[in-house]
Amino acid sequence: MNKIFLLTLFLLVKSVYLPLNKRASKYYWKIKIIDDNIPLIPIFIIPYLGYFIYIITTIVLLWNSSVINTFFVTYIVSYIIAELFWYFIPNGVKRPVIKRKDHFSKLIALIYRHDGDTNGFPSAHIFATLICSYFLLLAFPQQAVLIWSINFLICVSTIFVKQHYVLDIVGGIITFWLSIMIGGLFGKI
């Protein structure tokens, strides 16, 4: 299959996130004993936003590799799974009021204003980051420490900037595994 076609499909499927993110959430799956005890750590907005750079960098690095088409198929599958869930079971995260005035806190408040509180479970930050890391590890196994370090920082940032609950992380991991299994059925496309 043509990677330009898959890139276009990838962008189209990913763009469905935007209208779904403007809908009202009906469900909030906070585990009080866990989620209420995770602190807001404003500096984690840096790896949280680094997620977008990670996706673009992954595409650039994998573009001429043998895994690029399977990467796109897996990523597309992950978003279809998540978007169906978000559509039929709109859920979100109740965010704290940001009172601090440092630059990182202001950036978090800006994100809160422009990013709806919905599409929490499964976490796209989690499943997309895991998919990127998985395929980068296939293409560049010698960079495992760097890839896993970036992966870890992005994943934990989602709870330290209060964009996700712990259950959203679990949902992201499940979506990742389902997508890898389904994407693997296509082999090297």
C-alpha cells in the first residue's frame, strides 16, 4: 500500500478527534484514592506537549523504513478504536483550577482552555506514544534507552498535568495492544 495514501488516511482519522473533543463528557472515571493523590507537576507540560513532536519525529524517522506502512495501519486502527469509544461513551477528566502563575502553570491553563475535558478513556497520548515507541524500537533497537525514556516521560506527564486519570492510562495500554494485534494481521503492507 502507498505510504502517502496511508499518511493521508492517518491524518483524516486523527482529525476526527477534534469534533469529538468538543462534545460534553457524560462519564468521569476517577479513582479518588489514586487520582486525588497524584500531584499536579507543572513542568510535566513539556513532555506532554512533546508528544506532538514525538509523533512527527517518528513518522520522519520511519518514513523510509520497512515498518512505516504497518506503523500507519496500527495507528489508524488505534484511533478508530478510540474514536468509536469516545463517540459512544463520551468521557473525560475534571481538571483542577490552576492558581499558580509560573510559565508552566500558565501553559497548562492555556491547554485546559483550548482542549475539551473529553476523550479521556482511552488516552490517545498513551496509545499513540506506545505505538511510536514500539515501531521506533523495531527500526532502531540500539536507541532503546532513549526511546523508553521519552515514552515514560510522555506517559507519566498525562497524569501529572491532570489531563488523564489512571484508568485512562489503562485504556490507552489496552488500545495499544489491540492495535498492535490488529495491525500485525496486515503484516508488512
